[in-house]
Amino acid sequence: MAAAKKNAKAPKKSSGQSASKPKLAKKQAAEQMQEGKVFISEADQYLFAQGTHYDIYKKLGAHPSVENGVAGMFFGVWAPNAASVHVIGTFNGWDENLHQMKKLGPGGIHALFIPGVGVNELYKFLIRTPDGRKLYKADPFANYSEFRPGNASKTTDLSGFKWTDGKWLEGRNAKDYRKEPMAIYECHIGSWMKHPDGTPDGFYNYRQFADRIVEYLKEMKYTHIELMGISEFPFDGSWGYQVTGYYAPTSRYGEPKDFMYLVNKLHENNVGVILDWVPAHFATDAHGLAEFDGQCIFEHPDKRLGEHPDWGTKIFNYGKTEVKNFLIANALFWLKEFHVDGIRVDAVASMLYLDYGKQDGQWVPNKFGGNKNLEAIEFFKHLNSVIRGTYPGFLTIAEESTAWPNVTSEIGGEGLGFSFKWNMGWMHDFCEYMKLDPLFRKNNHYAMTFAMSYNDSEDYILPLSHDEVVHLKCSMVNKMPGYEVDKYANLRVGYAYMFGHSGKKLLFMGQDFAQEREWSEERELDWFLLQKPLNRGMHEYVKELLKLYRKYPCLYEIDNSWDGFEWLNADDADQSTYSFFRKASDGKNNVLFVLNMTPMMREGYKVGVPKKKKYKLLLNSDEERFGGNGHVIPESISAVKEKKQVNYKDYSITFDLPPYTAAVFVF
């Protein structure tokens, strides 16, 4: 995690952020102000205090409104410890005395209607603390923000977008994604591709990106895109994982309705949208949530509970009802207002364990003396019960890196209630094995089989994410041993293992054409590599894997039990080969995988098979079109009866298995 930059300053009246309108006369301003009691009712305040106002984002923040026949903007903010709160912005010349908000009740909500304020105005809340300090804060519920390095909030109107994705939403709500294909493309918009116009950042806006990414995802046959860093954040180097504006799509790529266009366009083309969501911690920038009203209202006031020492960030106080409401309503906000299909919850382990990343003396045990964060556990159960209980087609995905039990479960039970969990254990074992010189793979053979021993404990996604190709970990292809051609062959057979293994799939952008450099948010992917035969071949190969994955139900419909997977030979350590098959629920079109993880040709390689049938070749990773050597595997092989069982099977097929090759058959 990169540390967030401290780029918040008190706005000047000339601000340099936007041209200011003439200052309103104080008397005129006083006549214009409305208290906003109708907009935020006592019931709203009560529900927010109870932590169950799931539409609170429609009340707090800045919203176009009409009061007493006059159009303007309604502002609401939660600041229970403030001595006073003023709205300052381009519409009042950043005057710190004109527009004081009214405290509505004991819950600490302040509200104000200001006539004449339209959209695209910059604003902040000036919070005066009881001890005389002035805090200049961005709106926690703002739906739009100033382009960084500016950090003011910006008025906008989310209404009026014409959605045309009704068919997608109807179909989504009817699906059980555990039995559906899920091939996820993890993507960072700002570095996927740079705009050729020569602008300093080169960002495509959401609409331009939509038109280009849809074409790519359809060509490659991905089912979903997972977008990094959409909620507003100040520092590019944090990749969006240190947030200041949870309710605002980042202005780096355009306006909120531009983001709506992106989601709508993806849905029209049958691609689901998953957002990275970061309830584990938030940035400490002065304009953000930290010590928002002079005291710790979003984070825990005890530093041992409220700070991540390694990341330099604040930890939400999950025991506080308003904070839980802020976060749960935020997930619903992206679902309802932007039609997103799921959230991948970042750093779940850091929330579940009080001692995560901390030394003795840096954390506080729970009331039972243990290291489990009881409030965070309750938060996850609450979150998933509200969201999945109301919107069963919406995905909640946990990035959880430990052996915490029952992360995925039905809602209302003992588990946390997530739809899926990233299988970080599989990812670690896979990467460590694939990095090995083939000479040493036989001594680590069972690293590749271990994940199936616990596969039925959760509903898993197999991730090869951005975290695996940064911070000197090397790109996926450069993790592989050997000469250049060997590296690509290794990666091809590794990807075949991934697509055959139980679990949904996730690849980070660039991995599907073997990006050779580590990923950096500062530059676009190395698309020029597609001019090279090996990269072009890898691109074609991954496309073929995705096509097969979506075509054959046995590869996705039974991912969480042995009913869908069977080892044929998991024990051939000496030759470093693996063979297994995926089973369809109707017994038809099962798919057999045979993998050679060494540079040795295995002549006359024999595989035990379950049926006396013809085994039709679907994929040979050594084909020349994929960048391979072109060794031929028969297009169809008939199983023969054996006098002595092979791999505990009565039948077998025999063929020459080329070096570093995956052979995939259907039967």
C-alpha cells in the first residue's frame, strides 16, 4: 500500500481551484438560508443513529432541491462534535461566515438549503471545533470531486441518466453464480491504455474507455470486469486503496454520469461490473475522514484500534452504528445508483484480526482476550445479510488471505456470508511452484495439488491479480524459469492448470498477453508486445482457454465439491505431470487435462481414463499458433481396456506428451 500524499489545504477565497462568483451579501445570504428540517426528518436522524438508514446517501451530501418554490442545493453533514459548520464554495466566494448550517438534533447532523446553487460548483465544509480550530473538509457523501490535486467536493445531479440495462439486471437477479462461468478481467482504467492526445496523464474518460474495453472483453470472452480505484482518492500511487470520497466515482476519468455510461455499456454487452471496495481503512489526508470534526468519528479513537502502522492509514470504528451505516449504505449506493454487480472487499483479513500487521503493544485484545475483531465480524454479517438478502444476484467477494472458516456461506448462519472468497493459498502455491527450475519441481509436486484438499470449504475465485506483478515480484511470464521460449511455454501450461482447476478465474490486465514488465500505474500496458509472435500467441491461447471455459459447463457448474473434479494422477512427482478431469452434472462433455511441467518429452505417456470412449483433443498448448514448437498430439484417441488398472481406471489413452505442454480433451 502506498502512503497517501498530504495535499489538503485550507481553500483560499481565490482558491485557484475555480473562478469564484461575486460574494453574496451577508444579509441576502441569511434571508436565503433554509434549515432543511423537511429534507432530513427526525425519522432519518433516528435510523442513521441506529445504523439502519440504508438510503442515508440521499439525505447527507449535496443534492439539488427546491424549497418554497426556489431551486438550489441542499447540504447535509454528520459532525456531532463541531461547534459550528459552514458551507463554503465557489458560489459564495469561499466566505467562511455566510452559510452556517443548522444542527438538527442530538445525533449531530447539520443541514442547510442554499438557493441558487447549481451543479459543478466546488465546495467544502468548514468545521469549527470547540477548541477554536478550523477544519476544511471534503464532503464524505459527495458524489463528485475536484480533479486531483484539488480536493474540494463538487455539486452534481445523479438523476436523469437513461439506463438501458434492464434485461441484464433481470437476468442477474435470477442467476446462481456458483453455477455460472466467471472469468474476471481485473483492470486499472488509468493505465490500461493511454490517450494518444499527449495530455500529461493520458486518461481516457469513462465513455471513451467503455467503447474500447467492451470490444476487448467481448473478443476475449471475459464475463466480468473488476475495476480498481473507482471511489475518489488523492494519490495515484495508492491505486485507489486509500479513499477519501467513498460516494464519488473518481473525477480522473470524468463525471458520475460518464461512469454510469460505462456500466450501462458493459451490461448491454453482457459483461458484469465488480468494484474494488475498501472498508478496511482510509487515507489520513487532511481533507478526508480522519478526525473529521476534530475528533475521531469515523476511526476508532484508540490508535491501537484505529490505525494501521504499516500502511499509515486509519481503521474504521466498526462498533459505531453511524460508521457501519456509512459503509453499508455505500455498497448499496454503488448497487442502486450505478447498477454495479458486485464488490470485491479489499484486505478482509486486516479487518478480522485485531493484531493484523501489528506488534505486541500495538493492538488491544477483544473482550474475551482473543485477536478476533468481533465488531468487524458483526459488520460483515450485517453487510451481507442486507445486500445479498435483498439483491441475491449481487456478488460480495472477500480478499481474505487466512484460514478463517466460513467466509462464504448462506446469510443468517455462522459464516460471514460472502458470495466468494479469493483463494490466496492457491495463488501462492501456484506462483511458488511455477517459479521453480523444473529440476526441483518434483520435490514440490504437492504444492499444486494441495488446494483441492480444502476446495470444498468455500466458494473460491482463483486470482492472479495486480498484487502478483508489482513490487519486484516480476510479471507472470518473467516468474517462469528458463530461456524466453521456455518462459512462455511454462506460462501456457500454468494457465491451463488454472482454467482446469476448480474455482472461478481472475486475471489482471496484461497477463493474457504475457506483459513482460511489472505493472505500473504511470504507464499503459505494453500493447506493442502483440507484434511479437510469443505474445501474440499467448493472447490467442488465453482467448482459446476463455472460449473453452465458457463453452463447457463441467468447467464451472460444480466448483465447490468433488462431484465436479477428479484426479487421475496427482502423484507423478518424478515426471512432474498431472492429470485430472472436470465432471459435468449430466455426465456429458467432461474435460480431461494432462499437464507436463518439465522440458522433457514424455513418449508413450499413458493416462488412465474413466470411460471407453474417444477422447477428442480440444487444446494443445504447444501449437505453433500459440508460440509453441508444434509437436502434434492426435486429434482423437480411443481408450483401450487395460489388463492392469492405470491410475485406478480400467481404460487408458496413450500419446506423446510434449515438453511444457497442456493437452486438453473432451469425452
